[in-house]
Amino acid sequence: MSCVSEYVPQFRARGFRMTPQRMTILHVLRHAGGHLSPAQVYELSRKDLPGLTEATVYRTLEFLTEQGFVLAAHMGGGKIVYELANANHHHLICRNCGRSVAIEHAPLGSLYRQLEASTGYKLDSTHVTLFGLCPDCQNSLN
Amino acid sequence: MSCVSEYVPQFRARGFRMTPQRMTILHVLRHAGGHLSPAQVYELSRKDLPGLTEATVYRTLEFLTEQGFVLAAHMGGGKIVYELANANHHHLICRNCGRSVAIEHAPLGSLYRQLEASTGYKLDSTHVTLFGLCPDCQNSLN
DNA sequence: TATACTATTGCGAAAACTTGCAATAAGGAT
DNA sequence: ATCCTTATTGCAAGTTTTCGCAATAGTATA
């Protein structure tokens, strides 16, 4: 669990607190090594922290997402999954089988700069999810 | 309402049916000229079709999205809004005030080609939502 | 170390969304 | 025009997600 103590100063610096609930959820996300649904986060976190509430899981995931520590990826059908924001990377998800590959941020860089220039918006380098068909599914769907 | 009859042959060609519910919802989306939440779609559609059910609204929006007639844009916090997929365009949404600007697909073209080449995925040219801060909010947030 | 401030949690209720199933009705075939 | 097939709907129950509020517990300060 101490492996998530790196977040403590980051929280404090922004006026937020580190709590057992947040530690546990961060810990679960770190060791899952991939996307987790809110229900999965709840299940896994409960093992470490039995008193944990679903409401807190939802609130914590939203909090961590807002603060940029966690990425929310929107799968089809309104389903949302979460994962640790270790790096500046994005995802390409197969809309048929759900398999995903990571995309580096670099290729998006020039697009971002171009859009910032033309719109005046300052873009977050947050997570972007693109959808498509993976090579296997392109074949199997003839 | 006849302004959505263009969809009839497209539905039939894929083995789906045109129903009053789908017509009404498409009609509402067309004349809204922007994002609508499921609740808003329900409210507005109900005026034309009093018997309409919320369940049907959700199912229809998901159906239309899957079929590519409607775009689902994911706002912050798991909120999803829908709009007619008139064109191949994307959105840049201000994470502070929610204001959005449209982005042409063109600037994404080279990125798409590059990713298709490197990943083997065939990308959908579906809707992408990027987040950032609009010029006004950049100032107001000092 | 004790105190005060307030961010965060748990609880319970509400709202939003989904699902199974029987009844309905779109649209191709006769 | 009528019949048949089955996609689609409404209903009602189930599940998931949100919200208000009082109680709890981090953490800065003395």
C-alpha cells in the first residue's frame, strides 16, 4: 500500500487529504494493470477495506479523474472504466471485442497545437479514446 | 416529421424498422441543433408521442449511436449527451463552462492514417471529444 | 500533543439507467 | 389485402449511480 504514498504530497499541495479509502482505491488501480469498472474497483477495494461504500468509490473515482490521477475511458453503451494515469497515453479500443492498444501522446501533439491555435482553447492532455476494429475482428466480421 | 424520412431506407437496408418512436426521437434531435441529454430527449419527444417510455429512449439512443446516426459525446462525470450525426465533426468542450466548438474531421485525417498504419486497427471516423479550457475560462480562472 | 477547521465518508433515499418478457406492430411474402 | 415473421415497445422490477446531510477524521497551527 505504501506504493501509493507518492500521491500524499500531491494531494496536500492542492488542499486535499489522503484517506484510507483513496489509498486503497489507488492501490487497487495500480495493481490491476488495466481498466476497471466501478463495480470491480468496489469489489477489490472492499477486500482491503471492508467498510468501504459504493458511493465513496464513485466519488473517489470522479475526484481522481478530475485531478488527473486517473483516466476515465468511455467504452460503448455508456460504460465507463478507470485506470491509473501513469503516462500520457491514449487508447484505441476495438468496438467489437473490446481489446485495446495504447497510443502515445506524441502523434497527437501537432493536432493539439493546431487546434489550440485555431480555437483559442487550451487543451488538456488528457486521455482520448478512439474506436475502431482490430485486425482480428476485421477478418472475422468478413 | 417527414424531414427524417430519409432514414427509412437506411434502416430497412440493414434489417431494422422505422417506428414512430424512432422518428420522433430523430426529429427531436434534428431540431434541437445541439447536444441533448437522455432526459431532455424524453421530455421533448413525449410532447409528440405521449406514450413514449424512458426505456425506449435509452434503447433508441443506443441503437442510433451504434448504427452511426447519432453521436454520443461524453461530458465530464459520466454524463452523456447525444446529437445527430450530420457530419463528420468532433467536439472540443470546455471542462469549466461546458461550451463546445466543433472540429472538422480533416485535421484528424493524418493522425488516423498514421494510427491505422501503426496499429493495424481500422478506425471508425466517429465522434471524438477533446477537453480543455475555453479562452474565457482561461482568464476567469486567472 | 492538543485544538480547530473543514474535507471526506457512510448512510439512506432518490434518481438514472438497464433488463426480461409478453404484447404489439413494421414490412416482406403470399 | 391478408398473413407471418420477428424487430421493437411498454411495463415493471432490478441494478447502478447520485445526492443531502450528519458524523468522522486528516492536517495545519499553536
